[in-house]
Amino acid sequence: MQMPLTADQQRWVDATLDAMTLPQIIGQLLCPTSPRATTEDWLDLLKKIPLGALTVRGISTPALRERMQILQDASTVPLLAAGDLEHGAVALTDGTEFPWMMAAGAADDVELMTIMGQATAAEARYAGIHWTFSPVIDLNYNFNNPITNVRAISDEPDRVIRLATAFVKGLQADGRLAATAKHFPGDGVDDRDQHLSTSVNSLPFAQWQQTFGRVWRAVIEAGVMCVMPGHIALPDYQGYADRPEEAPPATLSPKLLNDLLRGELGFDGLLISDASGMIGLTSRVPSRERAVQSIQSGLDVYLFPETLKDYERLLQAVKDGVLSEERVRDAARRVLTLKARLNLQVDPFGPKPSVNDIESYRAAAQRMADKSMVILRSDGRPPVQLAPGSRVLTVTIGQLSPFNKFMPLLDLDAFDDELRQRGFVVEHLLNPEDDLLLAKAAEYDVVFLNLFALPYMLLGTVRNLVGHLGHWAWRWLWADHPQVLVTSFGNPYVLHEMPHLPNLLAAYGNSAVSQRAAVKVWLGEIEATGDCPVRLPKVAIRRLSME
């Protein structure tokens, strides 16, 4: 559980809250994002709204540190700066990137998990970030779930508990960074996407308690400072067992937030919604009511609001008596408590990591990647033997269209760089048409076929490998070519789509360290010693349920 505030911290919270006007209190409940905004844009917004928090991504450490110094100076109450730091300080363009969480699950190393938390906290706090929307503690029970997948550690509660609690403790050590466990009450059961629909955790509550409930209790006991409810329903607990799709998402459910999370599970920290623009929320409530109903239901911070409009809506709701002043003061108190716990009132920045620190973080990230490699299928051949100067073909199959320049989905360049550093001549193809692929493959003795499928590459699915007419040859290239070596840089369940592949190495993500580790495995420089943290789907003869 969380430690109580010190006397000085508590005095600051009480005095700050007592001095606040209603507009200042309401400002504490909003956490907008605007990745394209300049420092001047943020300053203009702060003149209109006394914001309590904001989110950052896609910016270098020096640039963010300079920006946050200016914004903190302009704020009467210290700002919370947040980011999605799910596998390292990845909101920073120069932060140390660790392997994705499922790779961490495959490595299954508590010490490395703790170091990842510590490294993330050190780099983030120096840059001016105080709050991470991680870890993902969902259980990846449904291999078609498009939210969890490699963002989740495992489908084994014990493994998730062991590694997630280590990560939380590393993140929160010395009060540098606040961790946020997500997505309550638990994603990974449905095959739908919260971005597109309210998803459903369909477990009977007794089974939920033995699975998701155990994980949530463990993370809360470990002292996680924040929880992010998702746009996810738990109908059996909510009283909707006979009509589960009518159950409201956790972000609109006092029964889930107050009765289950705060009451039965005993969580007393801060609650922040998942992104408010997701259809799992917007399809349930008119836009004018979303922020009000979310705070009314028990959330403390509303993520990615229509900032100016929602600020006015919340103010008006209090003035009209629709939303009680007691509720918004309680939410603001929790925000201020988090700020005090992080000592933002003393210094919103942290010490600069040394060169040796950064080197040790990067070495730990590589060790984790090396330990995470898993051969999901082997054709029994020894590692590939390549003489210096050998020519090899690498092929990436995946949807690389980026959201924008702040969240790029780049090609697997580190894989090719590793081969070149060993003296090989590399030719690369990205989603080649059949004729080109077959012609090029015939020129090379070795083809590295790299399958790249991550959550978010296409909303609503993780089964998004390129496969339209004219791009099918990669699916059977191994049948005609003597040496095709296949790696999944993401979705580990591709054998369900390609059950006859002769070999498959699972890297569980596209981090540069994971790309380097995969090259080392294929060349026989290291062994693949990871343990697959999820059960792979199997086709079996079974009766069709007609219910």
C-alpha cells in the first residue's frame, strides 16, 4: 500500500487546496494532450485554464526540460507531466527503449524489470516527466485482443504479479515517478478494441477474482500510485450478466470505481480515465456530458479532454448542482496528494543521469532483449552460416503507416544494421509484390523474413499482416526457397495464421535491442533462452456451441 504523506507534504496539500478557487480546482481534473503544440501554445492555454496536468511525447530531453521549466514557472501549482512510458522512457526521442512488455515477460527477470523501472524514472524525471501511464497489467487471454498483445506481460497471473510489481517499485523508487496500472477492470478477454467499442471482460466475477482480481490486489499492495480504468465493462459484477453489452464501461461506472476498486480492493490513490476520445466512451454519453459523468462516477482526472469546452462544462455542472463541489474537491485533493508525494512543490525535476548511468540502462535493455528470445518453431537446422561479405535479403512485412511524426512506426532498420556491421551485404524489401520478392529471393542464399505486427498498427485488429492479392508470396516463400528464416517482431500468435511455417523466432516487439538480439540468435551468437509467456492457440476438433 502507499505510504502516508509526510507532515510537510500534507500541510502543502491542505494549504494549497484551501487557497484554491473553484476554477483552479476544476483545472486540476484535466489532462490534455497536444503533441504538435509549441511552448507558446501551452502558455496560451495556461492563461485560459489553470491546468493540473498535461501529456508529452515525441520530444527530446533538452527540449522538454526547457519547455517544462517555462511552463512550471507559469503555473501557480506545479504541473504534472505525463507520458506513456510502457517500455522505457519512450516518450522522449532520446530515452532508453527497453523491449516491449511481453518480451519482458519472456525474459522473466525480476532484477531487469526493476532496473527498467529505475531507468525509466531517472530519465523521465530529469526531463520533467513525473507520471507514466504504465504498467499494462492486463492478462492476454484472447489472442485476438487488439489492445493488449505485446503490451501485456503474459496470460499467467503469477508472472504478471511478479514482474509488474517489480516494475512499479522500480518506477516509484525515491518518489521520482508515479506508476499507473491499467486497464481496470482488465482487458485481454474480449476481441474488440476500446478505441472502437466498449469492450467486455466477460469472466464470471468469481473467476475474475482468481485472475485479474489477484493481479490488481498485488499491484495495489505494491503501492501503485495511480490506476487507469478502461472503457471496459465487467457485467457479471455490475449486474448485467443477462445483458452484458449494456453494461457501462468502468470510466462511467461508480459500481466498478467506488464499490470494487476503492471498496473491495482498497485502492486509495488517483484514478485517471483512459483516453476520452475512444468510442468505448463516446458511444455511451453525449459529448456535453462525458467529462461531468466521468468525474461524477469517481474518476479524478479526465484524460485528453476537449479542454476549453470540458473545463466550462465541469464548472457549469458544479454551479448548477449537477456535480457536487465535494466530489471535485476530493478529486483535486487526490491530484495534489500525488504532486506532494512526488515532491513537485520542492523540485519538479530530477538529477541528470550520468554517462555511466545511461550506458548501464542500455546494457540492461540489451540483456533483457537477449533473454527474451523464444524459438516458437524450429526446423532443426543449425544457426545460419554466413561468410564475411555474404549477400542477404531482408524482408519486412507489416503496416508501417505512422499515426504521425510523434508516434512513428519505422521499418526494422536495426536488424539490417546489425547484419551490415558483421560485414554482410544487405538488400531490403518492404511489403514487396510477389514478382519482385520471388525474383530477389532467387538471388540470395538466405532470406530473413521479418513479420511486424503491433497493437495500433491498424485499429481493431492485430492480425494485420500485409496479405492482399499480389502480396501473398511471402506466406509460402519457404516452400520454394532453401533458407527462409522467420522472425515475429510483435504479435507472437502468427503461427495461427501460418501453421505450416518451418521456423519462427519470437522477438515480441520492434525495439532496437530486440532486433539486435534476433540477429544474434540467427547467427548462433546467443541461444534463445526465453520462455513464451502466453499460450499459443491450437486448432482442435470440438463441438459447436449453438447458444
